[in-house]
Amino acid sequence: MTGQLYVRPRQDRVPAGSGLYVARQQQDLDLRTACVSANDILCSNPLPAVNTGATRAATGRYAYNDGDGSTFYNVDYPVQIHGFDPNFHFVGMTFNPEGFADMKDKFFLLNGRSYPDTVSAGPLQTQTADGVNHFSQPLPTIINITAGQRALLRISDLDTSEYQTLASLGIPMQVIGYNAKLLRDQAGNNLYYTTNSITLAGGESLDVILDTCTVRATSSDPSSTCTTPMATGTYYLYTPNLDHLSNDAENFGGLMTEVHVN
């Protein structure tokens, strides 16, 4: 029984067309939300180093109170990574002491499912001993993006015995946040980076944007019109750790899902 808690940024409530830098400055006037980078090393998202003149887009949202519109996205999806050791759980169910040092994950899950269940719509259901279907794991991990738009993946790892790696095939991943903190230094410089794979330990999280646009009308504005979208089709988000692409003794499964660009 796990879930994710989202704290939506105030920037989402800025009126369309209003300056994001000015809106971000206003937060520093309230001691409850002030984030003055020069004096506060715990400041989670300092003002941008430069006022880019970015304004609130008419549609979409932002991952953080960035002040420059750089964390703009159109759709967002939770991606929760789990590892599961059936032997450990069986020992607990039989009221014996669990040997934590002996844990070895054999099932690898995204939102509580292994592939191909990760791309099955709707909750999973299983018939139990009472002959009634019981539902579980309500969220699939299908990622749907309209060509030219941006998807925010809120990736977290709840593993206890393994490092987990996810790779994106065909769509670069831009990492904009780590452990619920905007990737920006205290001087206000964005430290985002683009990669094709990320690796997480248990308890870590990343905010990653998949951009299905190769050329925008304004290259510095991720909310601007896309002039050259990526090809539509099915792309994959999967682990390059081949032993994590199986469901225990089964040949296929594990950490893999589909990204549908429509």
C-alpha cells in the first residue's frame, strides 16, 4: 500500500500571460514561502539567475515554481519502482521472523505491475478462494503523449535491496528535479541534464520530462508551438538490467512499459 504525494506549485495559479519571474519574486515577500537563495542554503528553488521574460502559458502546468517556465509540461504520470521478494513475504505470512539480510528481489514492478500488465488498462483483478474477483493495482504505467507535447514522469524507487535503472528508447529524458528539489544551484542557474537512462536507489526520486518535439518556435520556451514533432508510434521505457526484465522464472516481464506518442 504505497502512493505518491504531489505538492503543486503556486506557479500553476498564475494568470495566463503574466510574468513568471515577477510571480516567483512575490513568493519571497511572504515569510511562509520565502526562498532567498543568498541567505538560505535550504532554499529549494532559488530565483532564476536571469529574468527570461517567460509568461504563464494558456494551457499546461509546471513541475516547480521555476520563474522561467523551464519545467512546463502537458501531462504527468507517476512511475513507482518496486522490488518484490516472495520468499520474504511468505515467511512473514507464516508468522516467522523475516531475515532482512537475506532479501533478494525476484519480481520487478512499475506501479505494482510487471510487463505486460504495466500496459493493461484498468485495475488488475484476481479470483480468490471465495470465487469473487478482487481488484488491485489500479494504475497502469502506459504513458500517452500527443506528438509535440511534454510529459512529466514523477519517478520514485521504493526498492530495499536493489538499484534500479530505467532507460528511454527514442525519447531523451530531461532530468529537472531530484528528491523533490528543482535542479538549480544557489545562484539560480538551471542544472538540468538530458540522458537516456536514470539509476535510483531505494527512497530516491527524480522528475523527468519526455519532450516529443524536436524543434519549437521559440527554442528557449518549452510551451511554445512545436514546429517539428517526433514521429508517432510506440516507444519503450525499460530497464537495461536484463535480469530485471523477467518475472522470477518467467522469460519476460519486469521493468518495462510503453510510451504511446499519438
